[in-house]
Amino acid sequence: MALTAPHPPFAGHPAVAVVPPTHTAGLSDRATEIVQALPELLVADGDALARELGAPIRVVTQPPAQGATWLLGPTDANPWIARAGFSAPTRPVHHLDRSRALLVTDAPDTAGLVGAFAGLRSLARHPGGPLPFGHAHTLDEAVRRVALEVADTFPHLRARVPDWGARSRMHALDVRAGHDPIGSMQRWLAALGDLHTWVRPARPRPGLPYRAVARGDDLQLVRVPPWSEGAARGVRPGMVLTGLDVADALARTPGPPHARAWLAARTLLSGPDGEVLSLEARGDGRVIAWDEAVRWPTGPPVAWGRHDDGTGWIWIGAWVAELGVDEAVDEALTALAACPHLIVDLRGNAGGRLASALAFRDRLLDGPVRTGWQRTTGPGGVLGAWEPLEARPSDGPRYAGKVTFLTDETTFSASERVMLGLPRTRFRRVGARTGGGVGRVRRLPLLPGWRLSITMSEVVGPHGERIEGVGLPPHHRIDTVPEPHGQDAAMDRARQT
């Protein structure tokens, strides 16, 4: 039975000795890289780990004779786990022995080990013994996980939803009784109005290339790329897509009110890789029906060039390192280094790998910047102290000219962190207010093929400006409206800044 009040596993101990894996024989190259980098990563994330464990950590090569100890697998790479009496698991698991002040976090491979770190907070309510880190086996277990983990993670939950317990019990009935338990859980969490706190597919899903917004019972197309299947069939901006369940999408889509209609459209126009969507566009007295498959891009979602006046531009669709985004961005910045003005188009970029986004930002800096402040919840959902967010120029080649960012309602997360707190002396934003979702995220397995993600921190600007649920306002507002191909009011305005 879970503890009624959260009690981190090593609360009251002066420190925790962490013994990471060291043996790399038989591991893949990637697994070897993780094992070798793990000690440094543990130290870098020491404050966050101390928050979850209840005591500061120190990385050692062997367990101490006495005192709190945390052994990290995989078992084959850390002989101390077998010596402590544990065998190799078939899935990620935490073994907690409170009487011995011993925690063993193990997994069949290094990827599972790193993923299991998200389950450390769950140990605060675990009395002891094995705590598997995996999806729930029943709907009842999944419902309990959502209710408890959100309560123990989401900032300001009691202020935003004072009756969270009663509301959870009400939604639990809907989840158990309905034919669409995932949809019921999504509607449950969408009421929080937070982009990251949601039940989402375990694997990210690609979307069709169209930009649209929910209007009434339909989606209005705002941008239709000239190279797209829809454009080839005569579909144009301003037409509406009909026959979609827009009301259901709005009810189950997370995010703040000003962005939800845009995010719901993205949800309706996305799906598993290869899924074929049947669409019907109406407008100008025409009806155009076609089928189109949702596909991941085959190359990096990055493009760049120069305008006739010498202004450089770069479009970044997502921060996805696996698609070669880092290399493409590096090539673009090198090619555009001599341009006196750079326009960075982040419209529709809902985030991705934060390290890639911040590395890009650092190449635009000419000095250190305090970009904001962040505080993170600990077990029980209690917020910690404010910590500064600092940015420093890259050690590599940097861009020194004026920078203008293009933004819209679906510019979120890591993309917002790129712009957060940058001085107006060199940086401007043109377009619409960003989505407003920049906090750290905790990700937990929920049901087969689905995971639970929860915002776990609050971020403000350098002067305390609220960002979560509000977004970054543009310096020059250009509403996102349908425009004929070849026209881009936001880009035109950016060239004038």
C-alpha cells in the first residue's frame, strides 16, 4: 500500500553514495557512451536528484561500509548489484529497502535505466520492495497513477484545481465506463490548460504540412505549402476542412485557451507514421476530397536563404537531433554569418530536444544573459526555491548581427526557451503570442503505447514575467491569418525591424 504522505527514500540522511555502472564489456557503442558519461551527468543533475531522493548525492566507485546507497544498473555493468543480492530484471525497476537505506535502480539496458529516473519521485510514496517502472496493467491502476502523479508533480495544482481529488474520482468513473479510456483521460488533463500535462502517444506522431485553426465545427486552413498534396489538388489558404470531430479534439487537446484551437488542429492533422487521412476541403464554391499519408520527414526540418536586401533567414520546424537538425542549423549559421540581419522562423515549432535549442541560442549571444528563473516541484508537489536560468555565448562560431524571431500560437517549449530573456537591443519577436509552455517535464509510462507527461516546474522571465499558459508576447504583432502563396506579412514586417 502506498504511503499516505510522501517520504523520499533517503530523507534525513546526510548524503547518498551513488555507485554507477563501470563495466562496458559486451555493451553496444551507444550503451558504452552512456555508461561512460553517467557519472558526469549525475553530478550535473545533482540538485534535481537530491530533490527526488531526499538527500544530496556523491558519486563513488564502490558502496560505503554504512550509510545510504544507490546502485545503478544494468546488472551486467555493475557487479555490486549482484553482490547486494539482486538479479538482472526483465524490465526497469526500483528496489527500495528503507531499513538498509538501499536503493537499486536497474534495467535490462542503459536506455531503460535512464528512462527509469523519471520514476524516482514515485518512491516517496513507496513503502519498500520492488517498484517496476512500466505501464499500468489495468485501467484502475492507470487512473490511480494519473491522479497521484499529477498531484505529486504539477506546480500550483491546489490553487488551479482545489478539488483535484473529487474531480479525479469523477473522471475515473468516466474512464472506466467509457469506450475510449485514453480520450477520457486526455479530457481529464486538458482541463488543466497546460501543454505538457497530458496523456500522449509513447512515440511522437508526425503531422501533415498544413497550418490550420479550429473555427466552429471545421478547420480553417491558414497555410498550404505549394509543394503539398493539397496544393496540387487546388486546396488554398482560407478553405475549410470539414467532416472532422473538432469539438472532441478541442475537449481533449491540452494547452492554454489562446493556443488550443491551433493545437487541436495539429492533433486532427497528425497520426502514426504511414496512417492515411481522408480530407475534404471546401471554399470558393469548390469541394476537394483527397487521401494523404502522414509521414515523418526524410531530412532535417530546416531551410535557409537570403532575401534580395541581404537579410538572412532560417526556418527550423522542430528540434529533433535524430533528423540532423543540429548539423543543418550549423551549416545555415555558417552560410549566413555575414548577413547583417537574421530572421529565425520558429512558427509551428513546438519544441523537441532542449539541448539543441539552447546550443542554437548560445550561438546568437555576445555576452552572458540571465534569461529567467525556474523553480521545480519536489515529492508532494511542493515548489522549491527559485533558481536562475543563465545563458552564455557559445565557444564556437557565433552570429553577431541583429536577430528577429517569427512566432505564432504553436511556438512552444524549447523554442520559447530560445527567446526567453534575450535583450531587445539585438532581438525582436514578430508574429503572434507564443503558446506558453516552458517548464521541465516528467514522463511516465501509462498504458501500452501511451505515456503520461506532467509539467514539474514553473518558469518566469528575468523580471518575473509569467510565461506558463501566457506565452511570450511579440514586439510587433501580426495576426496569423490565411494568406495567398507568396505572401507572408510577418516575414515582411520582420525585414523592416
